[in-house]
Amino acid sequence: MRVSRDDPRPPYVQLTDELRRAIDAGEYRPGQRLPSVRALSEQYDVSRGTMQRVLDALKAAGMVESHPPLGIFVRGSGSEPEQRSPEYVEIMRQLDDLQESMRDLAARLRHLEERVDQGSGPTS
């Protein structure tokens, strides 16, 4: 879909309605990551600012949710259990792995700092 100049609605309203229709029709599934603002802007031939306004409207409507820096994901409807796309599940698994690695590194750093502090005491 391209923005229609014959349509009296502003471009961001036209595109908000189009993406809302695509989500409702299942073209984007709950838990699925949407393309980036840049990719959507190129796809619909609009500015990034216009596309950001579209996504902000969809967020306000509760249709999508933002998870920086992972992206914007389609929300599930309130009447059905939320389903996550395999891509979302994999990203969240990787994020959990990274958090665990950070905790491990922090513990190792504390241990090394303690050893350095013990070795830097006064000499006899």
C-alpha cells in the first residue's frame, strides 16, 4: 500500500489503519517483530518521522509494544493467551544468556578486586 493523495486522511492515519488491518488479518502474528522504522518507511515510501508516528499510534492503541533495543512486537489480543514468535523466543533466550554471563563476569570481577585489595595492604 502506498499513501493515497486522494484520501483526505493524513498519511500517518492511512498507514496506521493499514498496519492495524494487517495485524488484525494475521499478517503480523502476536509476538512477531515488526520491520524496523527504516524498513517500513521504505516499504510505504514515507519519512521515518511519519512511520514513527504510525508506530506510536499503534502502541497507544495497545496493538504493539516496544522492547528496546530488540524492536517493536505485535501484542496478543486480551482474549487469547499471548503467543510468542520463534524469533522473539530466541531473542529473549539470548538476552537471558547475556544477563547470566554479565552476572558471572561481575562476580569474577568482584573476586579479582578482592584479591588485588588483599595484596595491596601494608608490607611488613
